[in-house]
Amino acid sequence: MPILIILLLVLAFILLSGFRIAREYERAVVFRLGRYTGLRGPGLFWLIPLGAENENRVDLRIVTKPIEQQETITRDSVTVKVNAVLWYKVDDPKKAVLTVEDFRGAVQQLALTTLRNVIGQHDLDEVLKERDKINTLLRKTVYETTTPWGVTVELLEMKDVEIPQDMQRVMAMEAEAMREKRARIIKAEAELEASQKLADAARLMVGNPAALELRRMQMVSEVGAENNSTTVIMIPAEFVRMAGSLSQFLEGKHNT
């Protein structure tokens, strides 16, 4: 009788040892005698004990994985160091376990290789200025490869691009030259516009002598308003001619 009780207890323990609990975000890929039988979870499920059935747990949440810094060469032969971040999740646990030996490591290595290849297909200016375009290309390339594995790559983005110090100095000089070029162009355009306005004003004054005299008087008032020790007064040409004629008349009368 005690032996029977012991056997029953052992049998109950063996049966109870087959119960498993999977969290809401987990799935169990179950194998019976080495053959795939299906998915279990979430919640409570039972496996045949004593190794007849075993499981591989797969996390269905989005995984964030940093890609170690890579030193690569751009298309225009500039050596850069690039950091990236990978976001992916498992959509099909069966494929993820049966298709790839280690899908986590495979996805990371694929992202690393794709990053190096894509950077090598672009110039440095494109890498620095068109990150959105390159990130989209990275994600598309990795996505197409990992879909048969039951893994979906949500994002693969460059986080930081480090360029050599010499190249940084060259780029700073180039940026300064471009700013100086824009400044000179703006100044030249302003001088051109001012000369055109002056030419228009000159043509207007030639056709209207009264406007010319008013401008002269305005300049006199502007000069007088300044704190200068010397004031220059411009006299209309007609006044000068009249004064000259009067002087000649008086001189002739005196001689007579």
C-alpha cells in the first residue's frame, strides 16, 4: 500500500511537472520527439513530461538592438565611423525557430553588413545630408531578407556618423567659403539694385530741373544737420551764371 501511494505521488509529480505558463507576449514552439507540433500560449499549457515534448520560447515584443560602431569607406573614399540602432519583432515564431539557428544574431549581423554596404554606395555628403533616404534603404534591404525568417524589421537608423578631424576642417573651410560667396552675391545684388535706382532718379531729375534743385536743397539741410565743423553749400548753376554775368556787367561799367 505505501508503495502504491509513493508511485501515485511520483506519477502526480511527473504529470504536474509538464505544466507551463507563457506570458501574454510569449509563444512556445513545441517539439514532440524532435518534430514540430505547434505553438502554445499565452497562459497555462501542458507538455508531455520526461523529455517527450520540449519548447522554445519566443518573445513577440519589439526588440531594440544597438549596432556596434562600424568603420567603413564611402563611395568617395572617405573613412567614417557609423553607429546605428535596430528595431525588430517576431511575427511568426515557427519560422523564426525552424528557419534560422539563431534569428537574433542573424538579424543583427544582417543589419551590420547592410549598413556597411549601403554606406559604401553613397558619398559622404549624401550620408550626412540624406539620412532619411539612407535609413529607408537600410530598412527596406533588411526587411526583404528577414521576412522569410518570420521577423519584421521595424526600423534601422543611423544614430551617429563620425568623420576624421582633417575632413571636419576641410568641411568647415568649405562651409565658410560658401557663406562668404553668398554674402558677396547679396552685396553685389544690392549694389546693382541701388545703381538702377540711382539711374532712374537721374533720368527723372534730367527731365525735371526743379526736382534737381529740390534735391540739392535737401542735401544742404542734411549736411547742416550733422555735427561737422565745415558745411558745404551747393549753389544752383543758374545762380552761378547770373552772378558771373552781373560781375562782368559791373566791371564793364566801372571801366567806362
